[in-house]
Amino acid sequence: MPNYLLTGAGGQLGECFQTVATQFPQHQLICATREEADLNRPETLEKIHAATPFEGILNCAAYTQIDKAETEKDKVTAINEEGVANLIDFALPRQLKIIHFSTDFVFDGHQKSPYKETDPPHPLNSYGQSKVKGEQLLIQAKLPSVIIRTSWLFSPYGSNFVKSIVFKAKKGEELKVVSDQYGTPTAGLDLAQAVLSILDHPALFEAPIYHIAQGPPASWYGFAQQILALSGSKAALRPILSEDYPSAARRPHYSVLDTQRIQKNVSLTLRNWEDALADCLQLIQANEGL
């Protein structure tokens, strides 16, 4: 039974992996929070490996606060760039596999068709820039690795768009949501299940990057409409333009991800995000007593 170290286990995606892990008994996950496996303190990785050797790493550790990244550049660099470099230095002599997660925000949104893995990155903000640099480090490293880009992640855990809309609607707040940014919402639980289902696929590490996201494309406003409809909320929802929504970081107007490579190479397909959203809302309502 191969062991995988799950870094960032306390984050949103890490929580998703922990939730679905029992469905995949062929993989033993060693779940570690940032305090337990700090990429900026390699000795913490060495301690875990000495106690319980592992063959691969699922790297969910990341700085993901997009607006704060504009003023906390040292922090985002330390985790998303230097942390990846440290992870590579640790894995290289042991030839450990690395599955690393990245984002649609590596693109600038000027394209009018779904972004493929081969399209050149051109990020608009500090967060995206740090993720591109982390990707480049991993691609250049001489070890078995794969980068999985995803987008608009939502789940019952952590802070995300779905939970924000649900809670604001519950308070009776008027919701103003941008209608001119398009992407592919993706359920974290579905993503975690997908990744664990293909860990042993012989073609997984044949490509440096895969896009895993759910369809169909949607705007943030359309996404919010579906959240309210499925949760039975009558909250007022108003579309606005990006220019009318103040934010520290620029965001791409179009960051839809093309998923044909993963579908072809490992025969992976995901259900649509609307069905995943319905399940996610049930869990949020149950967990929060709504």
C-alpha cells in the first residue's frame, strides 16, 4: 500500500482529501497541517518521513488569499515559491512523486476559448505570479511530478464563494456579484476523489500539467444564481461589472480551463458542477445547522 504525504491538510482542499480518503483504501494518506509539515522548515518533512516513509506527496499547501497577496508578497513568495523549491530539494534525493495543485489564475483572461495546458501563462496578480513560479520550478525538477490546475474551488470547508453567498443570503444582505468574469466552478470533494482515483494510472506522470475542472462555464453571477436557487433562498441578487467591484488584485475576465488532456490520457471525466453544488449545499446546511 503506497503512502502519500498530504501537506496543507488543514486547508480547504486538504480537508476535502481527508473526507474522501476512506473511499480509496489502496492509498494511505499521512495528513499533515502546515504546523506539522512546514515547507519552509524541511526538517518537519524529514521527521515525518523518518517516522512513516512515504512514496509521494500531495501538495495542498499554498497561500491562496488573492487580494492580501498584493500586500503580503513576502508571505506568498515564501509559501508558493520557496516552499515548492524546498519540497523539491526534499523529494529529489528520494525520488518521491509530487502532485502539486495550481490555479486558473496563471492566465490573464484575454483568450476567448478554454485554456489548454500548453497555453503560455500570463498572470495578472501576485498570487498568480507566485503559482507560475512554483510550477516552473517543478517542471524543471528531475523527479516524477505532475501539476494539476483547477479553478473556482468550492466545498463545505474553509472560506469560499459558495459559503460566502449562503451566509450573506441567510443574513438577508443584498448580493452584488460580478457578471463579466467567467470560469469553471469545481467542487473540492469531486477533485479530491478524481485525483485519488488516478494516482496509480500509468499515464498520470506522462504530462507535466493537467487541468481538472467541472463544466459548464459560468460567470460568478450565474454561479451565485444557482447557489441561491438550490438553497431555496429569496435573497436579492444584482449583477455588477468588475470595475464596480473594488479589489486589490486584478482577476482574469475569462479563465475557463480545457480538460481534454486529462479526459484523453487517463479517461477521467467529472460530473457537472451544478450536481456537485447541490451535494455541497446539503453538507454546508447540515454542518452549519442552516
